[in-house]
Amino acid sequence: MDGLRAELLSKSETDDGSHADFYAAALQTVDAALDYADRYCEFAKTNAPKTLYRALCRVPHEPPESFYEACVFLQFIIFTLRCNRNTHLGLGRFDQYMLPFWRSDLKKGLPEETLFETLEEFFISLNFDTDIYQGMQLGDNGQSLMLGGYDLDGQDRYNELSEAVMNASLELRLIDPKINLRVCSKTPAERFILATRMTKQGLGFPQYSNDDVVIPGLIRLGYAPEDAADYTVAACWEFSIPGKGAEIVNIDQMVFPKVVRRELFDHLEACDSFDELLEYVKLGVAFDAGEIVGKRSGHHYPASPYLSVFIEGCVQSGKDVSEYGAKYNNFGAHGVGIANAADSLAAVREVIYERREYPKKTLLQALAANFEGYGELRNRLLSCPKMGSDDDRTDGIARILLETWANALNGKPNGAGGIFRAGTGSAHEYYYSARNVGATPDGRKSGEMYGSGFSPSLTGKPTGPLSCIRSFTKYDMTRLVNGGPLSMELHDSVFRDEEGIEKVAQLVMAFIRLGGHQLQLNSVNRDVLLDAREHPEAHRDLIVRVWGWSGYFVELDKQYQEHIIRRTEFQV
Amino acid sequence: MTAALIFSFEEFALHDGPGMRVTVFLKGCPLRCEWCHNPEGQRFENEIIKSQAGCENCGACLKAGGGRLNEKSVRACPNRLLRMSGESYTPEHLLERLRGVLPILNDAGGGVTFSGGEPLAHPDFLYECLALLEGRTHRAVQTSGYCEEEPFRHVLDQTDFFLYDLKLLDPALHKRYTGADNTPILRNFRILCDSGKPFITRIPLIPGVTDTEQNLTDIARFLCDNGVKNAELLPYNRLAGSKYASVGRRYAPGFDETVISQARTDIFRSFGVEPKVLWGDHVD
């Protein structure tokens, strides 16, 4: 950071004065960080192990010279950024930028076990003082890291440090750091097997990202190919380029079921054919996407000179991230509740238009009455094919909605030097944005939660994991690389022997081959979850995946516990 | 065209043959094993299944059915908690249902397994399904072996792999606990051995019924006599009774469920048969 400081000084001296504020602020924050580091070092002299003290005598002023020093340095940066309120930043491609230190230590003769211990200690330290929302959503802190990945020429960047990280996470069973794994159709089976052992732990990671889809998708959005190949996840699942982006990846959301319901009430009675109705829904999706563009354009990343010094381009140009000094300044938006929306339209097509079993008016009355007194109609709607059952016709509606969403948002200028990008995630919107949306024709009652991210609805029980991955891989996912995973819950007994682990690994490989963009598997046991809700004291250490993050089940708010219990669990 | 009732599809079945499989459960079984954990697969006639969880006791089902549960009740439940246990499929319809997942199964070294109920109780339907799948995927049949000789030979020709149950060697005990004579089962087993087709023998370990020293010795000897080198032992599943209420029946086995299954693997080894105990509570 001394070097960084010198660069800032020299830049400010040669600057024509138009960026004086930025350089002054940046220097002030860097000086404050270094001052803090010095006090820390002083304290460590008498209160910490010698190794830590020695490391602090060097970093963050000087570049680290060992893996240990690099870990201390990284920890310092994470914590000072957090002091600066930059919370959901993620750890990026840890196995790439830390690899030189790992290798040079080995070359110097340091035993691998010592390095592995350092790695584990670093991971343990990530589990302290990370409570961002004070008492709720503990675990939603953005401490995700990405492993592996393929270069543009197809070279596999998974290495011995990636493997060590996997093994450390397997051994520690802690919620941080959350592991993401970049894979593609060429990834060897053994890696999926090791990753499945991690899924078996029940922590809800790794989360898989498919390079075959994500890299071309990012290039289509205008990212430079070499940057696209360097992608990581921001914090949960949103793809971003480390050190080059000040992107607001979840600036807003498209709530598909809300659009469907609105268009039904406005146009169902006037539409003589389903296709006519579908046109209105497409217009509705495009309209809401336009609203997002209108409402969010020109939005600023909060001014943050300290963050800016770590983002390529800001120091060079003298512009803060809030002045769009970064190379990428794009905005991403979630696409929430796609399964509920597609299921709803599929049911309307079958029951109202094709079989004409109920008058349009009756359907609207039933929805307005939250199905009170319309039990038979709700039963009929629930019986229609749902997304997750490999039904081409229902999935075909999902395809149209997703294409419309992507076309309406992707590439639209955001007034911040970047563009908008469409995704399939939901974060907590499966709960928040569902609260005020009335009953929908998939049989969902008023206020009931949607499926999480890019997943089946809670009412549409999929026929099985194979049909489910088929249902969620029929789309051009390169158009939806703001991200948002398919989540599937597998009963923990699936993982009980080697054979089961191999087969789960094959399931993941099938998803990747079919062109899915992101997948997240959970090993769960419904009975254990129910018991944990009743007797939290007996399940303090039970960890579950919530959305883009994992947390302790007993510390979650009630609605998130409920959602996890109600998600589909495939039993074997 | 033949058709049969299918009461369940299990995608991603892990224990029904090699690789990743889809298991198709045909409805109807000539046996009535006291420990059966698939009561909805026993009857050949369709019946109503009711999920208990989520029921608000609104009474809509009984009202629609005129005081009983019938097909009208299935359509009346506002939460759709009732369903017919079986859905009728023709072989072509079944192939359509499976077509999408076959490439996934084949890539993962798996295939399709027919189970039940008793799949051989629908020999024509089963044969046609197997013939339709020939060359498309790996085909397995999980069976009690209870059927006539001719249809068995017929199906054997169109099957790549068998999972064959042996329960009790003593004819009287077999009759008592399964309701059926074991003569055709043992005859078909010999036919299977002679055919050279790959198969695995499965022996349920029912406490005090099939896991006795006498029975397991008889089975081990029988396997040995037929040149069989390995077998899978299945400890009793204490959740066996969990689905009876949903089909309006009571689970009342004539043995003590709380006793732990005995695997007695030494007996098998002494006859040159390598036993593999599958997952479940047991003692050796």
C-alpha cells in the first residue's frame, strides 16, 4: 500500500486539479488504513504471536512475501473495506491470486501441512465479526470465493491451491467462505465427486457456474473476452469481473407473477385466444423492464474513495467509483418467480382456452377471492403441468417470458456509463415481493412465497431431479448472466455411500452438459429441519443454504425457515 | 394395445441397478408380503391416495364423494391432496414420458428399471416396454419372480439385468408370510441362472421371518447350488408402514418390528456367496 500511496501522490501532483478531491480523499483513506495497521502492529508486538507481529511489520505497507503474509494482508483489506461499508464484495478468484505465494513457499521448503493450516486459520478468521445485518441473515456477508475456471483458449486454471481450498472447506464445515466452482463440459468427473462430498456436508456449497455459458454470455453483454474469462461471483451468484467493476448487480427486480396477474385482470376477458393474452403479458414484462431502466438509470454507486483505489482505472483516471471510474459500471436486475408465472399461464391456457372448463370471469373471481369458495377450480389449476416436470409446453412459456425479459433489459444504457443486465435470481424477493401479490392461477394463494431463484415453485412439485434439470436448461442462458441458480434439495440419505455421491456428481455433470448456467444443491432432511424449528437449542450448528449464502438455520427469520422446509426434497 | 397402471416414477433411483436410473413402478402384485412398504402397488385396481400433510379438514372430499372418497373427491380437494394411485400408460406413452431423460441416464451408465408391485404380473405390457427400449437404454427388471414359466422366459429375452428377490425357501412359511407359493419363484430363478443374464439376488432381512438361521442357510445353499456368487441383504425398513394410512389401510405385520435384522453374513460366506448388506439397521 506504500506503493499505492506513492502512485496516488504522484498522480495528484501531475493532475490538472480537476480530480484533486478524489486524490485527496483517496490519500486520506489510505493513510487512515495504514495508520490503523501501524496501531495494530504496535498492539501485536506484545499481544500476538511473533509470526503475526512479523507479518504486520511488513504488510500492508510492503507487498507480502509469503502465503501467511498474503493471508494477513487480504484479511486487512477485507476488514478495512468493511469498515468503509463495502460489505458484499466477495473474495474473488482466491486460488489464482494467492497461488504465487503458495507455490513460492513450497519452493522455499515450507511443508504443505503448514500452508494448509494457515489456509484453515484464515478461513476460520472469516467466521468472526461478519454480522452485517445485526442479528438477522447471519451469513449473508458476501464472503464467497471462486475456484477454477477456464481461459479463453480452454486452459483449466484449477490448481493445487483450489484443491487445498476444497479440502479445507470440507474439513472445517463453516459457513465462510462460501465456495463457488467454475466448471464446464470438459471438467473431469473427479472434481465433481470432490465437490459432491462438500455438498454432502450440508452447507449448501459449492455453487457451480458453467463457463460454457457464462463466458459467452458476458462477452455478448460487451465485456472484453479476457475479462469475461476472469469472472467471479460478486457475493451470492451475480457474475462480475474482479477489480474491474463497480457494478450494482441487484439494483431492482422483475416480478413475473405480479405481471401475469396484472395482465390477466386487465386483458383476460377481452382476449379470444391464449396467444393474444400472451402478447399482453410480453408487453407487461417489457413495460416493467422499462420501468426499471427509467427508475434506476443514472444511479450512483455510493462514493467510496477507499474502494476505488482497489479498482482498476480509478486511480489512473482520478475518478471515484461513484464517478464511474471503473471499467464496468453495469446494473443487474433479478427475474423473480419465473416458475410461478409460467405455471400460471400454462394453467390458464389449458383450463380456460383449450378445454374451456371455466369461464374467464370465474377464474378472475376466484383469484380475487383468494380461491375462497373456488376449491375445485384451485384443484384443477394445481393439476396442470408445472415447470420442473420437463413439460415442453409449460417450459415453452417460461422461454418466452425469459426471452422477453432479456430482450427488454440487456444492453439498455444505464446512464452510468454501463448497461443493464437480466438475471434469474430472487434473493429475498421470493418472500418480500410475494407478500403483496394476490392469488395466481398456478394455485398459489395470496402472499405465498415464490420459488427461490431459478427454481420450481413451492406448489409445483417436480417429478424428479432429472425432469427438473431438463426443465431448467431449455433456455438460452447466455442471455441471463446476471445469474441466479437452480436450487435443488436432495435428501441427505442420497449421499450416504460412494455410489450415491458418484451419481449426484453425474447429475451435476448432466446439468452442465445441458447448458444450465448455475446450480446449487442442498443435502437436507426435512425431519431434522422441523425438529430444529421446534427445538433450536438442539440444532445450533445446523447450516442451510438460504439463497446466495448459507447460514445457521436456527438463527434465520421464520419466513426463511419456512421456505427452506417447503422447497422440494427429492427422496431416494 | 396393452396398457398398465403406473403408480410411481422414481427419477434418480440409486439402488435399482447399475448407474443412474429411472424406476417405473407397475401397479398390482400377486404377493402380499407382510413387510411390503409399497401398499399402493399391491392392488391391480386403481385407488385413492390421500396425503395427510396440509389437510384442513374442510370436508370437500367427502361432500363431493357422497360420504366416501372417490374420483369426485380427487377433483374436489382445494389443496389437491388426493390423487388416484395409478395412471394408465401404453408402452408408447411411457416411452414418450422417458424420452427426454434417456440421454442423461445413458451418459451416466444407467437406464430404466421396471419394478412394482410385480412387473411380471403385466407380462405383455412389460415385454412391449422392454422391446421398445431395446437399443435405447439399459433395461432392468426388479421382481419377486412370481409368474408362469413362459412369460418369464419371454421377458428374460428382452431384459439386460435382473434384481431378483428371494424371501423364504420353506414353501409353507413363504405361503404364510407372502400369501403365495414359492415353487414358480424358485423355478424361474433357476431359469435365470441358466440363461447367463447378469442379475443380483436380493434378500430382505425381516426380523424373525426371513433372517432366521434356517432360512438364510437354505437360501445360501440354494444360491450355491445354482452357482450364484453374491447377494445383497436388505435390512428391514422401519418406515415400511408409513404409506398404509394414505391408502386407508392399517399396517399390521405379524412379526416384531422393533427387533433388529440379523445379516448372518458368515452363513453366506461359508457357501461361497459374498454378501453385501445394504443400508439399514442390522447386526451381523
